[in-house]
Amino acid sequence: MQQHEKHKLAQGSDSTLYDRHGAIILAYARSHTASWQDAEDLTLEVFLRALEYDNLSWLSPKQQLVWLWRVAHNKFIDSYRHPVQPPTVPLVEAMEHMCRDKGPTPEQLVLRREEIEWLYKAVGTLPLQQQQVLQLRYGEDLRFAEIAVLLNKREATVRKSCSRGLALLRKTYARQQKGT
């Protein structure tokens, strides 16, 4: 977030709104964006939208979170409607960077990339709720209780969804391993 906009959010009663819900909205934004910068920008847009409404204190904390989450969701959808081209890195620069690091070999990188692509595809076949739960749990390291509040579900439902998603991934992985 830009410094003057953070300061603006920190003034007045809306700072408690950000203190209370900022981390959850940022986690949601991070689970739907390609980078931390994009997630921070989306979070900033959500709380600036809240500032336009002057004060959401007339809502309960849970209703505030739902309102903020809905705005974040709408902003995320808008980002698909109006995509921004990511910056490109010249191939020479990327190769120089790889050569400086004494990391994995090119073959290891290709295998790792294939595994990651397979995992993304496998996760993409799961129902949307299971995808969200797995992303928030393992990608954003949120606790089940936090995910339950964010998704407006019971904690037990979130746990079951996570467990079922992992079980489906294991089955898919086992089938893929037998096929190779």
C-alpha cells in the first residue's frame, strides 16, 4: 500500500475496521491474485471503498467482514474484466539470474515445474469451495476458524471440505502415478 493511503486508513474510526479485518481481506486477496503487490492493491481498494461509505460502524463486525469480503470479491472479478499485462523479464536477464545461483539443474527445474503444473490442474478440478479452503489453509496459512469466518461457513464444514479436497488430490495423484 502507498504510505499516504495507509495513513489515511489509519485515521478515524475506520482504522479499527482495517485492524479488525485487514489481515483476512489481504489473505483473501492473496489467494486470488498473482503477487503480494496485487493483493495489497486489491486490499487497499477495498478499504478505500469502505472510506467512501464514511463509517461502517452501524454494521456488526461479522456484517462488516461480509461487506468487505463482497467488495473484495467484486474487485477481483473486475480485475478479470480489465486485465493488466504483467511486466516481462528479458530472457537474457533470466538466464543470467539462473546462472548466478548454484541451484537446481535445468532438468530438476523442468520436473519441478511439471509437478507444480500438475498440482495446479488437479486443484483446479476440485469444487470451488475446496479450492478456496485449500488455498487459504495451505497457501495463506490461515487457521480453520479464520477460514470459516471468511467463507461464512461452520468450522466443521471447512475442516471436512479441506479433508475431502486432500483426499481427492491423493486419489488423483495415485492415478497419475500409475499412468506414468
